[in-house]
Amino acid sequence: AKEVLQKAIDGGLLNEDYTTTEKVSSNRLKALLADILADKIGIKDKYKIFAPIWGVSAEQLTRGRSGTKEAGRAGGQEFIFEVFPDGE
């Protein structure tokens, strides 16, 4: 888990305290990052884990995820996929 989170920090997606950077500012992007991190780490209840750290509700992340899914790629996703190219 530490390696995955450090990769997100090194890629400019997370700060040292695991909050999101300006590259991951929308709920859609936070939901996408939560999905990718949870898959790589093996977290089942991803929104309950990341939502409080990122200052949003689990419901906001869930809505963000469905919005991303329906609308295709949201602006800013390229930063996430540069760090986690196999996350698509």
C-alpha cells in the first residue's frame, strides 16, 4: 500500500498527508483515483477510506464515479493515467 500511495505522491496526485493535489480537484477525478488506488491496494470500502482524507463525502465520490463512467473521460484524467497507465 505504501508503494502505491508513494507513487501517487511522486506523480503529483497526492500530498505527503495523502490529500489530493490541484491535479485531482474534482469529485470525478477523486472518484477515479480512489478506484485505481483501491484496486491496486486491495481496499473494498474505498470511498469510506479516502472520502474523509480528501474532504468529501463517500456519496460525492460515488456520484463522481458514475458521472465519469457515463461521460467518458473527464478533464484532468490524463494526470492520473500518466502515473497509473494501467488504471484505465
